[in-house]
Amino acid sequence: QTAEYRTLARQVASKANNCPMLEDLGLMEAHDGNWQQAISYFQQVRACYTKRDDILRVTLEEANAWVKLEDKKHALTVLRNALRVISDSPTAELLRQKERELNPPTPTPTTSPAKH
């Protein structure tokens, strides 16, 4: 019955272009561990929202869902695509931080003095 409710709720939210409701449905799916369904909602919501802060929040939610599916590649793609669009935003640092968390820079090897 829950699935039927969510399907109907998605139809209503989509028809009304109700971005917050779609995001909430995605969060409910994520809470239930339905990561693929949550991603589907988050992708729809990212296209729905127009404010950068909303897009940033949903981008982070989607990236986290990809991580839960153990797919860092998709998570990084989502983050990097968003960074191309909002790279000048003060909040873009959150995306960069998440990107570094998923793909830490490789340490530069240090040379130790030769032992004699």
C-alpha cells in the first residue's frame, strides 16, 4: 500500500511541479533503503528546482544515494556536473568537500634521505 501511495503522490507532485514534495518522496525512499528509487526522485527534483541552494542539497542527496549503492563513479559524476554549473557559488565548497571525500588526492611520495 505504501508503494501505491508513493506512486500516486509522485504523479500528483509531478503534475503540480511540486519540487519539495518530490524531494520528500525521494528522502522517504532513501530512508527505506530504496536507493535506486531515491535516485530517480532526486534526478527529477534536480531538474525541477531553480534555486542553486536547492539544487546543491539534492545533488548531495543523490551523490549519497549513489555511495550507498557502492557506485562512487556515479556519485562523482553527479558532483562534478553540478560543480561545472555552480562553481562560483559560495556553497560549491560543499560539493568539492564531498568530491575530495569520495576521491581523496593521492599523497605525493616523499623521498627520505639516503642512509649510509
